[in-house]
Amino acid sequence: MYWQMRTGDGSSTCSATVNVLSANWWTCCPSASRRLSKHLRVLRDAGFVASRVDAQRRVYRVRTEPLREIDDWLAPYRVLWTASLDALERRLDGMDD
């Protein structure tokens, strides 16, 4: 299970993450480790995760600050989307099947 593979500081190794993903989704994909490593590198380069080297492993930790910035930026739009989607739902509920 994922939470059993996490370290005490909230980070996770790539191999632990790949093992969990492989067990759940990627059992038919032998290149899962390479693909996940590429995704993690993109996330690291974008600043969404931080990594540190621990022996032969690279340990990743999600950086919440950039995600909070995105969430703050989206907040006013979320209000508009919610109102619009609620109106759409009411309209669709009122239509005849």
C-alpha cells in the first residue's frame, strides 16, 4: 500500500511509487519505471516536487507552495464555474427526456 512506502517526512521513492502503480495500473507496461521517472523529472523541473538523493535512490516530496499558488489563482474562476455549472444542471434537469 502507498502509505506504507512513504517515509516519515512525507516523501516517497520512485521505486516505491512505481511498485504501487505497477500493482494497480501498469502491470502490462514494462517501461513504467522509465515513464514515471520522466514525469517526475518534469514535475521537479517545474517546481512541483523536490527530490534528494539517498544512496542509489532519488526520494521525491510534493511541494505544496506552487499548488497553493495555482489554487489561489483559480479561486475566482472556481466561483464562476460553480455558478455556471449549477445553472447548467438546473437547465438539464428541467429538460424533457
